[in-house]
Amino acid sequence: MTTNDDTVLITIESPDGEDEVTLPSHLLDLLAEDGQSAAEVVGDLALMSCAQRIHATVAHGQGEADERLQAIEGTTMDLFEQRFGMSFGEATGHQH
């Protein structure tokens, strides 16, 4: 992670590649809770976004979601609850 006064460059690494994203440092400060680092804020946002996307695909997509997609959603929601200490439904107020 590199930073200047206005932006923060976050590097994301995975087994199959690397990417970078530059975000306004003040935005990350606004989103941080209890002294979270910029990396922790971006990690929270990534998991939240993935949970929203898989939920929309499984629960609100066209047709029936197959077992594979349902399993991916289940794993994602378990990881969400481990990270945030509450279910996706509790965090978003979106339950069904």
C-alpha cells in the first residue's frame, strides 16, 4: 500500500494474479471503524460486495440457482458472518 495526501494505492494479491486500486484516502477514513486500516476497510468492502452479488444472483436472478451457486452463496455468507459478527440479512436489513 502506498499513499499520498489525497489517495491510497491498495495492492491486491491472489494465487492467480495481482491488481491495484487507488481510492481517496479521506473516503477510507470516513468508512473506517475503530481505527481500521485502509486495507481492512477495502477487505470489508470486497466481502460486502461479493456477498451482495452472490445473493442477488441466487435469490433475485432469472430462474432457479443451481446447487453450485447455492453452495457458493452459503460459503460466502458463512465468511461474511465470521468477519462481521452478524448475518448478511442482519447487516443489510434484507432477509427472506
